[in-house]
Amino acid sequence: MKLSDYLSKHKISQTTFAAQLGVSQGLVYQWLTGKRPVAAEQCPKIEELTGGEVRCEELNDRVDWAFVRASGEKVT
């Protein structure tokens, strides 16, 4: 699921989500509009915060998430 769809579905504002994640609302806006990609370090945090509804693979396709998941290492 796309992050924008998740926020809409759960009626979560960009400001609230940003606060939960510890980033600025402006950064969340940039992710949602495609002006800035979601950093790989943020993807696991977002996946966890959304209960797996938004997956790392949806947020950043430049990382081989299958490899990361298989390795058992956390991206931080």
C-alpha cells in the first residue's frame, strides 16, 4: 500500500505521522509528492509504524529488500 493511501485510510495527518516517526511534516509531504525519496533508513520504521501495511518495497525500490530481509540485519 502506498503511504498516501495508508494515511488517507486511517485518517492520519501528515503532521501526526511525522511526529510519530520523528521527522518534519515537510519531509512527509516531500515523500508523498515524490519530490524526495524515502531514505532506506526510514523504510523499516515506516513499515513497523504502519503495522506492515506500507512495505519497504513500496517506499524505496532502490534497495534489495529481499536480501536485507533474508540477512536478518536491520537497516538503521
